[in-house]
Amino acid sequence: MAASSSSTNVLLAIFEKKTNPIDLYRPLRNYIAFHYSEREAQNLEDDLQTLKQLRSDLERHSDPSFTSRRDLFLSYYKALCLVETRFPISPDQDHVNTLSFVWFDAFKPKQKAAQQNIHLEKAAVLFNLGAAYSQIGLSYDRSTVDGRRQASHAFIAAAGSFVYLRDNAAMKASIGGSTTVDVSVDCAGMLEKLMLAQAQECVFENTIAKGSTPGVCAKISRQVGLYYEEALAAMNVAPLNQHFDKSWIVHVQLKAALFYAEACYRYGLELHEKEEIAEEIARLRSGVNALTEAKKNSKGAAAQILDAINKLEANLNRNLEKAVKENERVYLMRVPSLSSLPPLPAFSLVKPMAMNELLDASKEKMFASLVPDNSAKALSRYTEMVDDIIRTQAEKLQQASELTRVRLKEMDLPDSILALEGNFTLPTDLQEDVEAVQISGGPAGLEAELQQLKDLRRVNQELLVQTEELLQEEAREDAQFRSQFGTKWTRPHSNTLTKNLQDRLNRFAGNLKQAAESDNRIERSVKEHSELMSILDCHPIESALPTLAKPMMSFDANEDAIVGSLKQSLRQLETLGAHRAGLEDMLKDMKRKDDILPKLMTSTGSHEDLFRKEITKYDHICEEIAQNIEAQEQLLLQIQAQSAEFSAIFNLEDYKASREKCYKEIEAAIAKFREIKDNINEGLKFYVTLQDAITNVKQQCNDFIMTRSIQCREMIEDVQRQVAGLSFQDNKATASFNSNYPSVGHQTQSSNLPQMDPRLQTPYYQSPEQLPVAPYGHPPPQYSSAHHPLSPYHIPPTAAAAPYPPTQVHQQPQASHEYGQPAYPGWRGPYYNAHPQQQPASAPRPPYSVPGPYPPHLSGYYKQQ
């Protein structure tokens, strides 16, 4: 025994059992080599060495710290569990018969036990595990709140270790020949109560420190006393009454009396506040008597306990004297006898720690490959039997759950109940479609997108007007100089050179006109179907659904009762379903824990008899499953009758019909919204690509005007020299001069022109088959439909059926060139079911450069994809 005290208490800890050294390595290795193979023994060398090291550390105290000893005992115990399932240790000739485990009693070290089986070894290790936990509890500083809490947890773990010893190893160790009292069932039970008493005592100290009410303190204190009383009762009965040192019995006896008196004192404070003076006097006298009686046998007790008893006794006597005076002067109550009073209330805040998971060796890998052939085959047969039971029962459970789902679906439950309570929701697919529409802006957002179409159309129109004005301005300047200089102004007319550009701009104007008509059709469609689509703007969408309500007139007013009974039946059905899920999990868990290998390896009888005995553990779950399914069938019949009555009263068929009609309206609104949304998106794409094309042509016009401006200055200088008689040119020179006018849309070949910015010279959409161009001296290209394909912006007669003017891409002959590839080749919208054409990859479009109120960031639709 070890003892430690704080300023207010003294607690006990237990010393470990001692053992004699033993060599586990050689006997176990010889067994493996003989019964399996030398190679198997070599493969398991690491496991054998690990086991040997664990036993050696246990004997030598290589690391004396309490936590290290605790971890060692945990590891060694799990290793012993694995050894037990693979090595039969006994005096039998075919078993491991050279091992004899020797352990000494922890309380009477001169007594020892020796057994040729593993049960004594396991029991001793569990005892030492509990002792290590008790030493850990004693090591904490219990003058602090946190120290007392940690100490309490350690004592709880110690109690759990002794409970595990009592329930799993003590009985087996007692029938294995010689044994010691400390690992008996009686001693393990006594040590459990002692550790719980000390854990509850730490809790009581913290309760006092927190300043809890006297009533709470009294209940916790009384439970401390009860645990000590139970431990004392066990110590006073054979075989323990002659086994422990007298100081142990005195300690436990004084602690039991101390905490009983403490409970009387605290309970008396509460009684005094309630002015129940008579009972207070009886309780205080009882506490004083308990302390007086305990002090008669206090020889050898710790001074701290005696000091605590004396202080408590003084407090009890002081309060008792005060209560007696008040009763004699004021209350004049008759003091009851103690036997007439109920027992003091007690409340436990501790219980033994569950050690099953902590000591579970099922996940350990030691000796995993070592399973005897006969045991492996027998285990496989048993596993098949268990799997067959689980599979059959799981099928029954799944069929029952599926039957419930189908029957409830037929009765439209619980949906109709939810609808009555206003909690009904759309089918999942329809709900997702509605959410997608609402996230994209819903019908209310279509007006803003229509405005975007209008704004983009205006931007294109303004850009087109600006481009036309550039060409018109250049033509006016050319006409002015031609009028001024007459026949001396010999360069080609502007309208001859810009015919292709003008044709292109005219086509763009036609495209915009048709696009405006498509915009109007979309706008009309939005207005025409706004009422249909308005349902999609309901938030939440469930508010648009028809409601299931009570009938307007009722003869017996029993609607609430019918609904209540139906809901109760549905709850019962749900409970049965949850119970079925729990039964299936229970089956699987039972199979996971069902390890009969140790029994198979040590069994000498028929395996079939063992299987029949072991398989019966699943019978009670199978019975529960059968009862669950039968109860469900009866409940479904009851629900069917209740549902029929509910349907008749609430006119459920009409409600279901109106609900389906509403579903179809929502589906139609979604389809129309998507159709309009797609057409708007096609319009936005059209205007963006058309703006790219117009911007391209405008750039070509700027290049052309710049070139013409340079030529104009040169010709003015030349004409002025002719007029002044400073320079004369022959026809050859004139022809050479005329040949320097490049074709519109092509780069200038003249070496005397300034180098222009390549970004201005190169269009955004360059035809991949474009060839070097000829100067103006060559005849301009002809655009005869008889010899060349349709122009890129030709509008076929059926173009009115398209939402936006589709543009067609044609392979241009190498002899003639347009001014860059069309900006929106092959575009064709689905609004009028036009056949889509494949779109080639387009170059990055220019930013909106047209001045005006339209912002450059119109919408996400215009972002480069």
C-alpha cells in the first residue's frame, strides 16, 4: 500500500505484484518449429522477440514511471490474448508444457502461486494494470481543481481494470491450481469499490471548491461514504478479513464514517435553511455518533484523517448546539428517531471505465499467420454458418423496408401529411430545375437581359453610322479636290474603291434590321408568357403549390383525431424501421466480435457440438427481427385503414390532381423560360460578334482613309508643280503613279509611305488563305453572283425565319479578297429551329470602343470564353 495526502484527504494506491523471470521465447519457438515449420518460426522471429522483451521489461522495471508501466501492461496483456489463441499452454505432452508462471501476492508477498497455464499470467497483469492506474492517481497534485479531476479519472480507470479482472480472468485463474487471494473475485470487487470511493472523493473536493449548494455536496459526500462502506464490508468477510494489514481496515473504516458525517453536516445546513430543525438535530446527532464510534478504533490512522474528523466533529457539535437552542426557544419540535428517517440521498458521479476497447487485441498483428489447419477449417465452417444467418436475416430486413416504402408510396404518405402541415416540397428533379432558373435571375430578370439586347443593338448601329460617316467624309474631300483640279485630278474615284466596304456595311445594316425583328419577337414572347412564367418567381416555390386543408364543413369535427392517429401510426412505423437498422448493425457487430478460435484450439470434443452451442447466440436477434416484421405488417394494415379515412375526409384525390396540374404548369414555365433564355443568349452572342465584324471594317476604313490622305497630299503637290511649270510627267509616269493606289483592305506596297502601327493594319479576323494583294493598277475584283460564291453576309430568302441574321462562310477565290474573315461565321440561332452550322474558332474580339452611354462591361455573356 502507498498513501498520499493533500491538506484535506489521504488516499491509497496499490503496489504491483512481483513475478519470477521466465523465458517465453524458446518454448514458443520450439512449438512453432515442431507443429508448423522452421521457416514459420523464422518468419515469426520479430513477434517472438517482441513478446520476450515485453516480459523482460515487466520483470526488470526498465522504466519505473507509472504511465510507462501502465502502457507496458496494456501491450503485454493484448500480446497474451494472442498467445492464448495460438499456443496451448498446459502440462499436456502436445502443448507448450515447459512454462510455469510464478506470481507473488501483492498484499502478502510471501505467498505465491505457480500455474502451467496463461490464466494466472493474464490475471496478474490485469491486477498490475489497476495498481499502475492507482499509482498514477496518487501522483497528481490534488490541491488544484485540475489535479483532483485527473486523479479521479485515474481511479476510475483503476476501478475498470479490477472489474475486468473480476469478470474475465479471476475465475479462470482460481481453477488453475494454486492461486493468491489478491487476484480472486472477492478481492477484485473490493478494490473496485475502494477505487470508486477515492474517485468520488476527488469529485467531492472539487464540488466543495466550486461552492455548490449544501444539498448537492451532501449527496456526493454520502456516495463517497457508501463506496467506502461497501469496500469495508468486503474486507471484513473471508478470505479478505485475514489478508489485509490492519491500517487498511482502519483507513477505510474512518473514511466511511467521515463521509457519512460530512453528508449529515451538509444535509443539516440545507435542513436549517428550510427550518426543518427537528430533522436537522437528528441528522447532526447521527453524524457525531458515527465519528465518536469510528475514533474508538483509530490506531494507526493517518494524522490528516484524524484532524479532518476532529474539525468536522467540532462543526457538527456547534451546529447541533445552535439547532437545539433554536428548537427549545422557537420551534418546539419533537426530534424524530434516526430509524424513522429515510436514508440520506446519494448521487454517484463516477463509474468504472469500460476496458473492453482498451484491452481489445483483435486489431493486433502479432502471430497473425499462425493458425492451426484444423482450427482454420473449423473456423471457416463456423463463419459460413454465421454468414448464412446474417445474409438471410438481412434479406428479410431489406424486404420489410422495401415493402414499407412501396405501401406508403401507394397511400401518398407521408407526403399528404406534410402537405397538410404546409411542409410539402417539390420532387427533387423539379426542385433542382426551379432553383437553377431562380439562380439565373428567373423571369423577373429577363427584362434586364432584353435591355442588354437593345443596348448592344444600339452600340452596333452607332458603330455602323460612324463607319459610314468616315467613308462619306473621304468621298466628299475627293469630290472637292476633283472639282477644284478638274482633269488634273487623275486618281480613282472613292466610290469605285470603297464599293466592297459599302456593300459590307449595307449587309451589316440589313443584319441589324433582321436582328431587331428577332428582338421584338423575343420581347413579345416574354410578354405573352409572363403570366405562365410568373410562377417561377415565387419564393419559396412551394408557396405556389395547392394546399391541403380541412373541409369547409364538418359533421363530427373528428379531422384532428384522424390526423393525429395517422401521424402516431407513422411514427410507430418509423420507430420499427430504425429498430430494424439497429438489428442489422447488431448482427454485424456480433459477427465481428464472434471469435471462437481460442475455443476451437483447446476443444477436445466435436466441433459440431461447439458450433451448435455458439450459434445460439444469434437466436434472440433472429426472434427480434421476426417480431419486428410481424409488428410492421399489422401496423401497415392499420395505416391503410386510417389513410382511407383521411383521404375521404380531406378529398385527397382532388388535391393530388391539382398538385399534378401545378407540377405540369411549373414544368411548362421552365421550358418556356429556357427557350426564351437561350434565344436571348443567342442574340447577345450575335451582337457581340457583329460588333467585332463592324470594328474590323471600321479599322480597314481608317487604314484606307489614311492611305488616301497621304496620296492626296502627294497629288496636290504634283498638280501644283504642273500648274507652276516646275514638273512635267509623261503618260508612263502617270500610269506608274496610278499603280501606287492599293486595293481597299490590303496593305500598301509603296516604300515611300510611313510605317503604320501593325495593330491598325491587321484585322481581328484574318482569312487563313489570304494572299499578297495587287496594287490599284490591277482591275478591282468583280462581285458577280454568276462567277463567285455568295458574299459572307448574303441574306437568303428564308432569312426571316431566323432570330438573328445568320452569316455564312464561303471559300474565297485567291484572285479576290474580302476585308477580313466575317466576325460571326456560320452563326444561326435556334429560335426558329434553323439548322445550326458549325462555327470555326473566332479570334479574340475587340473591346467596346464606341463612345456613348453604353458601358464596356455589359454582362457575363460577353466575356471571352
